[in-house]
Amino acid sequence: MLLRQSVRQGTRAMGIFSSVRSAPGRRMLTTTPVRLNSSPQQPSAYREGMTRYKTFAGPFGKVFLGAVFVYQVIYWTWLKLEMDESKLEKNEEMSALEKKARELAGSKK
């Protein structure tokens, strides 16, 4: 009890808890947690730069992934069209060769 009174008187004298009144029997030892590096730290230039660019990271990622997706779709479409074209050319060449082979086989008989 004597310790509580001396703590209350000491804190009131220092002005720490002067605005907060407590009920009898309650402890008034609420303080903020102590940090290991209690000195105020200035933000480094690296952190300031990163906070500036963090706002653009999400939109940049979306645009980048969208561009990759569009590129892949265009590439696959182009590849499909080229395969169809080469298949058509080969089929035309095969039909021309078959026709020529029939003419040669018919003329020998």
C-alpha cells in the first residue's frame, strides 16, 4: 500500500499520469512497450524509394502479366495459322504429285 502511494505521488510529480484518475486498488503502470532501438530512426533513402515504387508494383504487375498473356495468344494464333498454311501447301503439292503420277501411269499402259 505504501509502495502504491509512493508510485502515484512520484508519477504525479513527474506529470506522467496526471490526467488519468484511477479507482482505488487499480494499478496505474500502463506504459508503451519499450523498443530496443528507442532512438528515432530516420527513414533511409532506400526505404523512401521503395515506398514510392510500392504503389506502382501492383498495376505494373497486372500490365506486365497482361502483356505476356496477349503476346502468348498472338504467338499461338500465328503458329496455328502458319501450320494451317504449310499443311495446305503440302496437301496441294501432294495432290499435284498424285495427279502427275496418275498421268504417267496412264500413259505407260
